[in-house]
Amino acid sequence: MSAYLILYLAILSVLTSASVVPQNPLLSQASPTWTPGPLPLVIWHGLGDNYKAEGLRSVGDLAQEINPGTFTYFVRLDSDPSSDRTATFFGNLTLQIAQVCTDIAAHPILSSAPAINAIGFSQGGQFLRAYVERCNKPPVANLITFGSQHNGISQFQSCAATDWVCKGAQGLLRGNTWSEFVQNKLVPAQYFRDPEELEAYLESSNFLADVNNEKVFKNETYKQNLMMLEKFVMYLFSEDTTVVPKESSWFSEVNATTGKETKLKDRPIYQEDWLGLKTLDEQNKLEFKLAKGGHMQLTDKLLKNVFKEYFTPKIKNH
């Protein structure tokens, strides 16, 4: 048994099992239904973060400042912040996304709105896209992703010296990426995609190959649901060294050996419209945005502009 596997099992022995997603106790509390105004906003945080993080809450405050009356829901996989953070590293994404679909559909405010807006930070972006593709009830109107790994990662991010949860995940990813165990337990492994290991990826990927419709069978529901978006906006950070390759935020593929980038529009996923991205683009609903700085170095100015441009209710002319 490898040292990293031992470390992983030790972590799980003192944490709630990440393969079982707990019910959200917050949903049992009585809440009012949606009232006409700004659409509710759903935010899914990134790797190593938790739904109660102060920085995340400040984003919700900005949304309320720009569009008063905005109800913001922070996706969580456990009501305990520490366990929610652990779930960003360990768990089965199919089960996690199914639980989020259930939670959102059962939420009295979100489920009573005609639609919701959504922001995904880092890996939360591709997870929210999976929500759109796999359930989309209530439907997402505008999906904004920041530094997300839509075309996967070919290298796992570095860990802080004392972050043993991260280190355990990193060790498992490097040594056993395509094993059934890792593909069902390690979150970043489920969106790992190395063009030089494409055959293994297509055969073994538990998540990304499916939601990107890269397998032989193309899920038409994924395509139809994604084409329902009013806007799909993807932000890439200009100096991102956390996401490798950073161009994944725009669905680009990068050859790790030569450094050659194949942009989305030159790939079969776009040209054959596997996900409806070409259709969205032709309808001016697909946008590629560049944010200056490193991974998740967001400014209030940028976020406020996003809230104004994409989330401010449209005034209907009578």
C-alpha cells in the first residue's frame, strides 16, 4: 500500500466520508419563496475553499449592492465548513453534483424563481456547467466562470506545506490517476485531462469526458440544456499559474511538450457542436473574457461590472 493511500485513508478516518454526500439541514428551515426582482444568484466555490469563507460572502454582498434584493445561495456539500472544504478534494463528482441538483431544486426561493444566475469560481465553474447539463431545474439564465478548468488540467496545483488534505490528494493523483479508486474518490482527478494520455482519459474519466461529450455516445440533453443559456461567459486569468494549462478556462487544448495551443473553435467539440458551444457562439451568447492577474485575483470593480452587465434585470418596454 502506497504512503499516499495510507495518508488518504487516515484523513478519511477522522473526517466524514467524502463518498456520501450529507443532506443539507438548511433546506429544512422554513423560507419565503422568490419575489419578482433580480434573479437569485448561485455561487460555487473552488478547490480548498468553503461556502462560509469571508471572501465568498463579500461577493454576495457586492451582488446585493449592485442589484438590491438579490438572494445569493452558496453551494455547499456539507453544512460544516471544514467538511465542505474536504469535499472539494475528496468525493465522487457524479454524487456531489446530483446532491447539488437536489438541494437547489428543493430550495424554496431558488425553485420558485423562473431562473437563476450562476457564478463558478475555479473548479466550481465546470461543476455549475455540469449542473446545467445534467439537471438545470431551475434553469440557469447566465453562467459566469472564473479561471475554470473546462478542458481539464494536466498538472495538479501545489499545496501549502501543512495542508495534508491537499498533499494526500496530490500524491494519489500523480501515481494512480486513471484507477477506478482515484476516479471515484479524488475530485481533481475527475477533471484531469492530458492530451498525451487521451485514450486513458476517454476510457477512465469519471466526469470531464462525460460532461464535455467527448465519448462516443453524445448526450443530446447536455447540448440542449447548455443552449438554453442566455449568456455563457468564461474568464481566463492572464497570469494564472495555478490552472495548468490556463487556456483550459476557454476550452483550449495545449500540448504540454510543444506548448502549441488549439483554440476551442479549431477543436471537434466546437466544430461538431458536441455541447452546443458553436450554437451559443453564433447567437452571440458565448463570451471569452480576460482578467488581468493570477488565479482568482478578482477585483471589486470587475465583479461589479459583471453584476451590472449580466445580472441586472432587463427593463421591459410596454
